[in-house]
Amino acid sequence: MSKVAITRAEWRQVCQRSDLVAESGVCALLGDRQIALFFLPQQEPQLYAIDNWDPIAQAGVIGRGLVAEIDGELTVASPLYKQHYRLSDGQCLEEADIQLAVYPVAFEGDDVLIRLDQ
């Protein structure tokens, strides 16, 4: 994974590496935001952070979605209505006007850190 310059004042710890599930998603609550974390140890980058809220299904379910590669892009499929969101930028593949927020995420040792832009 590429090195990310981390200043602790800008980044917030959300969990430990051991809390993540390889090839799957988990959800973290950071303030009032639900963030889905996807740990893909065989990919580069290995870690993705994206909104957990599915605006089509109107539910916090993205962290339970299935990861798949579509046209060379890593995506997560919403478990309810099956729309696919790119992990790199949150863009919905089926609905051009829908995009989930993505967050910078990194490992610092065993800590998982997320930066929330204001």
C-alpha cells in the first residue's frame, strides 16, 4: 500500500486492523457518519472507506454489500437493490446522478485511520 503522510490532528482512529474482515466490509460510526470499510488485502490499495448509506434503498447497508470487479473497477453491490458503487470514487454505475462520499483511509501500524474533510 502506498505511504500516506499522516498527521494525527487530521486523521481519526476508527478501529484496529483486527476488526476488519478480509474481502468484506464492516461499518464504523464516526460522529454521526456511518462509514463502510472494505479490506481487500490482495488489492492495491488494500483499504477503502465509503458512505454506508444507500440513497436508493434509503438504508445503511453498503458495508454488507458484495465486492466485485466490473470493467476493471472494484465495486460494492448494495445488498438490497444491487446497484454497484465504485470503491475508488463512490460513483453508482447504474445511476449517473448518484455518488457516495469516499474518505481517505490508511493503516498506521494496526490502527485504521480516516480523514473527514470538513
